[in-house]
Amino acid sequence: MITYALIFAIGCYALALLFNLYRVVKAPGVTDRVLALDTMAVNAIALLVLFGIWEGTAIFFEASILYAMTGFVATVAYAKFLLRGDIIE
């Protein structure tokens, strides 16, 4: 039963990634694109966790933590660039 739930969840998150990719390409503003990229990072983290459950290894969980830290720093840096025009002061 857990196998079917994992397949369904992986499919849903993969579809969400495709919708986010469409939003990155067709968004009207830069802030919408940043939000779509941040949502893509969250969906990618969820996919990594689901693959970790599927395979039964901890390496996917560690990769998801690293990806979460990198995604957070990238989102904050891009938001700061949009607000001030400069990342490093």
C-alpha cells in the first residue's frame, strides 16, 4: 500500500514541478518567477525525501537538507538583489 502512495505522491510532485516550470517561463513579473523558483525548490526537496523513503537510504535525506539550505540562501540573495540592487554591501 505504501508503494502506491509513494508513486502517487511522486507523480503529483513531478506534475507540480512542471507547472512551476511553466510559471517560471510565462510569469508576468520577476517576483512571480522568484516565487515559482522557490516553490520548485520546495517540490524538489519533497521529491528527494520521497525517493529516500522509496530507496530506504539516508543519503537522499542529507541531500534534501543541503538543497534546502542552498535554496533558502539563493532565494534570500535574489530577494535582496531585487530590493536593493546589491547583494554584498
